[in-house]
Amino acid sequence: MKTPNTSNNTNTPTSAGLDDQDYLALASSMINAESQIGPVPVDPDIAEAMGAFSEDALSSDDALDSHFDGIDPTADAEGSNHG
């Protein structure tokens, strides 16, 4: 990720620059502050750092499988044979 060039001064020590993590943290806090006023366009890299693209949902197959957890589909057929 490219960080913005904040100064053309060659006397600035390299430690004064922002690394990616600090840049993303600063940008995230600015987005949070600006979003109090209204919608704010967000760079995809910053949005990802803010957790916008994390996918924690179940897949449709996992969701369907979880619906039947603990249920034996043959239980009714077995119970009716003991009549």
C-alpha cells in the first residue's frame, strides 16, 4: 500500500513517516469522525483494515447442515417399526 507523501523535506528523519499500520489507524479514525456528519467514501485498503470485508457468515451448505444437527432423519421410520 502506498502512503501519501506528506513532505518533500529531505531533512525529515525516516522515523517521522507513517508506516502502513499507523497510516491505516489514522485514516480509520478520520473516517469514523467524518461519518458522524454523513456518508464518507472509503478507500478499499482502509475499509479492509476497518473490517469491512471480513466474512464470518456460514456458507449456505453449512447453514443447511446446521439445521439438521442432532436430528436423525431415520428416527421416525425406526420408531414406527416397533409397533
